[in-house]
Amino acid sequence: MAPDPTALATLGLLALARPGHWLLWPIPPLWCAITGATLWTMHAPDIWIAPLTALVALPLAWSGRMPKRNAAI
């Protein structure tokens, strides 16, 4: 029903997940690229939201700069 917010939320959840979920990482950025291409074709003003979010989330998660979950929770 709402694939774009789902892809963005999945990026956030994967960034906070423990290591080992790296096989799931290609799916949300790929969808963000598809969304960007679709919005570009439609000349929509919010074309950069999904692709830019994916471009920001991936390096942050890979560099370890995302906040870590508390192990006690």
C-alpha cells in the first residue's frame, strides 16, 4: 500500500539491527532508486527524498556512526 515509507523505515531498522542482516541491505536502496526514477519521469518536486535518504543511510550504517542499541533492552 505504501512502498516508499516502508523502504525508508526498513533502512532505519536495518541501520539499527545487529550485524548479519547485510543480505537485506540491497532491497530498500534499490526501491529508493526505482522511486527516484519514477518521480523523475513524472517531474515530481519531491524526487530526491527517497534516493537521498538511501545515500545517507548506507554510509552511516556501514561506518558505525548510527546510534547503537542498548544491550540491556
